[in-house]
Amino acid sequence: MTARSPLRRLRRSELPVDTVELARFLIGIVLVHDGAGGRVSGRIVETEAYPLGDPASHAYRGRTRRNGAMFLERGLAYVYLIYGTSVCMNVTSEEFGTGAGILVRALEPLDGIAAMERRRGTDSLRDLTRGPGRLTQALGIQLSDDGADLCKPGPLWLARRAGPDSDVGASVRIGLTRAADAVLRFYERSNPFVSGVRRLSP
DNA sequence: CAACGGATCAGCT
DNA sequence: GCTGATCCGTTGG
């Protein structure tokens, strides 16, 4: 057990409404999952904004069964399956009824590293949470967590953690065909848990 | 109802 | 670097 800075649950009112502001704000925030196997957590070190009117956003074509959480209030989890193999998690943003979110792309592991290694089937620390599909697997986030409120008492939540401010860089997003040149990816500079290292500049 | 494609990863070259 | 795995939501007939 390593000594940790105390965690304080974030209130919804502390979250910026604006998607791009929230994506930047989330760098350095801790994502926590309290489960049967104990606490698993990590500092968010990489995000991508999918703001209103973004043709790359799952919400762009309006509300569907899958993306429904994006159209509710901000600070919820929007969880979906991609490529039939990987689960990704967004934090919803903007006002009720509008449809936007932020993809969490990478974490720096904090608590529960043994549980992460077990779930991921590897003891390679750097590979535990580097990438959107890897971090959900490491934290045990599943499709059933879609719609979970990250700002209310519950197993999945966001927390502030004392520490120095992050040095945040920005770049284009990863793996997109539409809106591929928009600079909407945010990451902590010099952090080894950031994915897509070849794309650290716009 | 069938077809398609994706905000990915692992494993191999 | 490249490719296959494998599933769900969406779209088009």
C-alpha cells in the first residue's frame, strides 16, 4: 500500500458545462471504481472532447438507444463497445438534452494495481491503463455501467486529488475519419501512460 | 433483415 | 508496421 493523497468526490456543479473545458479539466482528476475486489483508481492523463455539432461524435445524428446517456446531464458515464472487442467510457457534458461527451483515453494507475494486472492479464504496468479499452478493462468498467452517475454516491466516481497542476498539451484526436484535424485531444505532457505518443502535436 | 463500419487491441512481422 | 478478431448500432433495401 502506497500513501495516497486524500480523494474528494467531485460535485456536478464543479464540472465545467462546456465540453472542451471539461476535457481539459479532467486531466489530473481521479477515476475511481469501488468493487467487490476493493478500490481501483487512476489519474486521468488523456481525454478527447466530442462537443456539440461534432461530426465525429456518437451524438451527431441525434439520440439513439446506445448514446442516450450523452443527452442527459453532465457527469454521467457513457459506456459503449467498439470494434466488437473493446469497451470505452466517456464522461457526459453540456446541458440536459444536448448530446456531448469526453472519451477517457488513458489513466495513470493509483490504487488496486494487483487487481488491474489480474483483469488485464499482464503485469506490464505501462500497459494496464494506456488506451481507452485497456483502462475500462483494468478498472472493471462494463457496458452495464452505461448511464452511471459519476457525481452521486456509487461505485464509479470522479475525485479531486491534491498535487501539482498538470502540464497539459493538445493535439488532434486518434483514429477518426471525420473532423480529423480538430485539436480536441488533451494529455499530460511527459506522462508515460499517455497513448498514441506519435501524435502529441496537432 | 442483411450489410457495414467503427473514438481498439493483441499478436505477429 | 500490419492484420484479424468480433460485436453492436445504424443504415439501407
